[in-house]
Amino acid sequence: MERYPQLQKTHIHELYLDTTYCDPAYDFPPQSDVIKFAVSTAVQAVFDNPKTLIVCGTYSIGKERIFLAIADALDCKICVTRDKQSILMCLEDKHIESLMTLDWNSTKLHVIPMAQITHKKLLAYLDNTKISTTKSLHSNQLVGHIAKAQTCQKSNLLKKDQSQYTVFHTVSTAVFEN
């Protein structure tokens, strides 16, 4: 690091290194592979069942590349909470701004807090969307994406558990049907 040209003439008072993922156990696929997997899963689910609701978990910031890629592939808006909209507006990105909506009934792509992406909460979410939407818009299937370091191991890429509730480990995608 001392030989890095941009740092040679810089005085550093304190340096914090995050070594969380230096352990060889963390062997992540390239971000582009994770995004491609999330997009292909969403596209296939909607192709198989046009009434599929795609739900992406996100923190205050982060995961934008995943849900933007899904929105572009599905040619749809991204429904976000008012708080998430405020944060995304700070990016001053016209493309993101053009895709965002606060109308949960107007799109098949919802971005919700990461903590809401659990089996129990997603089943309740799917039930709530049926109650709150018009008959033509209501979803009968939900695909939930949660992309975080703990689930994005190369060894898990594209593994599937073929049950009523299918889990795709790489982005922890879950398909729920009601």
C-alpha cells in the first residue's frame, strides 16, 4: 500500500481496513453474475406466470444495480417507499428517477427493506397485495430476491431446491405461490 502512487505523497492520519471478507471462505461470484442470475430468474418467473410479483430486499443504500437491471429487463417501474425514494433521489440519476413510483399497484417490481425478505413475511406480503390491488393486477406468485454476501457464494450459484417454495441460494431468491 505504501508503494501505491496515489498514496505516496498523502499523509494519512488514521486508516481503517475492513477485512471482513479476506477469509478464503468468502469466494464470491462476480457482481455481474449475481445480477444476471437475479434478472434471468425474474424474467423466467414473469414469463411463466405474468401475475408474478418480484420483490427485492434492500438496505438504505445498496442493491440498486440488481433492481434496476430487473426493471430494465421487465420494462417496468420500481415501486419504492417514500424513504427509499428520497435516498435514491440523492443519486441525481435521471434513469432511476424515471423508473421510480410510489404506487404499489402500478408495477410488478417492489423494493422493500431487507428485513422483510423472510418466508413468513413474504407470504403475508403476497396476501396483502391480493387484498389491496384490483383483480387484474393482483399477483398469485411472488419472487423475492435478497442479495447479500452471506448468500452469494460461488459454490451456491444456481443451486435449486425443487419444492413448493423454491430457494435459489445465490441471491436467495424464493418463489411463493398462493
